[in-house]
Amino acid sequence: GGPAPQVSAGRPSALDGAMVGAARQQEAASAIEDAFGSLEEEEVLLARKLGLGSVEELEAFVDSMMGIAEDGGEVDVEVGKEAYARAAYADWCAKYGKEKDEERFEVFRANLERLEGVDVGEGKEAELNEWADRTMEEFAAFKETEMKNAKDVVKATVVDSEELPKEQDPPAPPAPF
């Protein structure tokens, strides 16, 4: 064989350096794998929260929010608005404990678009309330019924003054003897 390679005292060999580099690369690869696993779990949870059926639907949704079509081109503005409205509706349903309903979504979207055009003043922000999936007519009908019911409750609790017991003097204290 030939002479043994010489190593200077205290300096690692090229092989030692390569081994350390490989170990660090393995640690980094393991950390990246763990991060991807966590990210996949988060994507599944987010897709569920938004009412989407899969991570693929979530990715398509995010792309549309970013203006990216499935083919990589620009998405139609209306499609982006639709995605935005659906995300807002999913959040709203979760906040108010409502079940998603396509008919209610259409009303919600119209109200959302109307709200976005409202100028409430500097430093103030308009926001959707629990009635955001109702038309003005539905809301007015509800309020009318609510007011009628409140009047019925008031009528039921008012007693004619003739039916009230007459005020009497308090009984005299007992005699001290």
C-alpha cells in the first residue's frame, strides 16, 4: 500500500468533515420532513374549517384568492370574488353557529358586497352581524314579529288597576300587655 495519510494534530480529516456534513444534512432533512407533516395536518384542518372537501380544494381556493387559475394563468376576477365570499361565509357560519346553505350564501354574498361599499367613517369598520344571510324583507318581518311578541308579553303582564288589592293601613302593633 503506500504511506498512511498524514493528519495534522487537532485538525479533522476530509472524511471527518464529510461525516459531520452528512449528519447535519440528515438532521435538516428530518426537520423538513417533520415540518411538512405538520403543514399537511394544518392544511387538512383549514380545509375542513372552510368547508372544503380536500387539501386539493384548499390549494385551488388559495390559488384563486391569489388570482392564479388552475392552468397557472390569471383567474377571472369574478371567480376570485366568489372564493373570497365563500371564505367569508365559512368564517361567518362558524362564528354564528350557522349551517351552510347555498340559498343563504347567495343572500350573504349580496350583503357582503353591499357592506363593502359602505363608508362608515374614518377609523370605523362595518362588519357583518348574525343577520348577514337574510334579506332586508326577512329581517324586517322577523323584527315585526319580535315586536308583536314583545307587545303581547307586555299586555299579558299588565294588570288592570281594579284587580289590584286595595292599599290598607298596616296592622296595629300588638298591645304591650
